Amino acid sequence: MRVASWNINGIRARSERVDTWLKQREPDVVALQELRDTSGVFGRAMFAQTGYDLTQTNHVAIASREPISNVVDVMGDGRALIADTSAGPVLAVYVPNGRKAGTPQHAAKLEWLQAFTNEVSSHLVNHPQLIVAGDLNIARADLDVWAPDRYRKRNLFTNEERSALARLLGLGLVDVFRESHGEVAGLYSWWNYAHDSFNRNRGWRLDYILTTPQIASRTAHAIVDVVERSADATSDHAPLWLDLTT
């Protein structure tokens, strides 16, 4: 069972890349972010051609080889969808960026994160095998940023954001990729298009698959697909996936 997450940075701009990746990697379930497909018509048609059921908003989607059911817009703003899939309940999330520390947008991001954590807590009561997958727009620790001292007071890496992520993990969720790879630096999921950042590995780990311990114990592999990020005309985020034992 392969469960993936990917901020595709626009479904229309990345349709060929996404289609190729789905055929190569064959995930069973994918949480997608930043579709920019307001009507939903383009995304549903494209995924159907590749053999996936799809539920989506403009911000996030869940695609599955098997039918999806019981879809709920967790936050009411299209940034977090939970649905029953062949992998169990999957919650796809795209946390607001926050723009700049100290701004109203940043304060709103922190408020959103607290409300989201409360929602996840309530869902965990009924879903002991929950998977939360998406672009959290937060780097968890120093080893998740290429130059941590340079960015400590900037958006995506402030103490307030990192504390918010710690509260989410404190619900009992496991950061499966980090658990699988240990305290190894230089493992990122996002690289700016500018300044040759990818080739210089000046990246950030902003994308996560968080699971309950029951799911974490079944993880055989946790991978950031840097091969996809190296391709032409792809997203600035790399896909992340877990292979689960049955």
C-alpha cells in the first residue's frame, strides 16, 4: 500500500508531470495540495483517465485507486479534507503560508493551526489509524532548513509555528519520514526555483505525512522523491510517499 502527498503547484501547469508520476510510482492514495482548479472539472477528468477517484477543493484533493467515501471539509475553507480510502481515513491538508512573521496573515495562520489541531484531536477519537498528509508550511527543526540561523525569525520557521507543529504532533501523531531517517540533515521537500536552489540543496522540509502509531509501525519505506523534483517543468515541491505493509 503506497500513500503519497504532493504539492503540485497548479494542476493545469503540471498535468503531464502528475500523469507521468502517477503511472511511474503507482500510489494507491495521494493527498494533493495547491491544485488551483476552482471548478474541479479539469482535475477530476485528468485523474479519471489514469484510473483514480478524486475528491477536491481548490486547495487540496484526495485521489485513490479505490472509491473514496465519507468526505468532509474539516475546516470549512477547503484547506483540509478527510475521507475514507483503501488506506483508511486520510486527511489532506494545505496550511496557509502566512506570508511574513508579524503580519495579520501570520497571526491568522497560527489561529488556523490551533483550530486545525483541535479538529484533528476530535477525529482521532474515531480514527485510531488516521493519516494526515500535506504541505504544512512549517519546517519542524533546524535540520529541516538548509540555513536555520538565517531564517529563525522568518515565516515558515518562527518559534510560534514550530510550537504549533509540536502541538499537532503532541496529539500522538508520528512524523514518519523523520522517524524513518533519523537525525539526518539535508533531507528536504521544497526548493525555491531561484538561485539554483535544488542543485545546491538549499531546501526546506515543509511536507509531511503524520500518522497514528498503528500506521507508523507498518511503514516499510518513507521517501522524498527528489528524482521527480529534478525533472523539467515540475513542482517546486517533491512528492513524499510511504509504503505500508498490509
